[in-house]
Amino acid sequence: MIEDKDLKKLLEDYAVEEPSINFNNLIMQRIEKLQQKLLLNAQLLKILMLVFVISFILIMIASLSKPIQLPFSISIASGMYHQLFAFIIVFWIMMLCNMLWNRKYSY
């Protein structure tokens, strides 16, 4: 009986560990620092967006213009051009929708 009481006291004193008082505050501060840190700086992101937009415009112009005779030949079936063009259109529509969605629901 005495051993049970001693065992109970030891378990109450040492078995349950509690985090330090500032544990939650430290974790929240680290999370806030990580949220504030940007993956890419804003200027680099704008430059990348500009490159994507310019390349999209150039691809659109190239796909709608008269074919250019290249010094080498690439044998691509005519259906492939249609699929490639459709892929590019769908890709950019989804990219723009994603950007708008992220702006609308950013934290």
C-alpha cells in the first residue's frame, strides 16, 4: 500500500511533462517569420511574369502567322499543332485563374 502511494506520487511528479511557458509563443513567432519571408522577391516575380506574358504573346503570334520555312525539317502531324495550341490556351487560362484565386483568398 505504501509502495502504491509512493509510486502514485512519483508518477504525478515526473511522468507528465509540460512544455515551457513560452513554448506556444516561440512556435507562433517562428510561424509568423516564415509566413512573412517571401520565396521570390517582388521585382523578380514581376520580371518572370513579364517573360511569361511576352512568350505567350509571341507563341500566339507565331501560331496564327504564316508558317516559316526553317533550314531543317520537323515532321509533326497537323493535328499536333491544334493540340499544342489548345494546351497553351488552357494552360494560360488556368494560370490566370489560379493567380486571381490566390489574390482573392490570400491570408
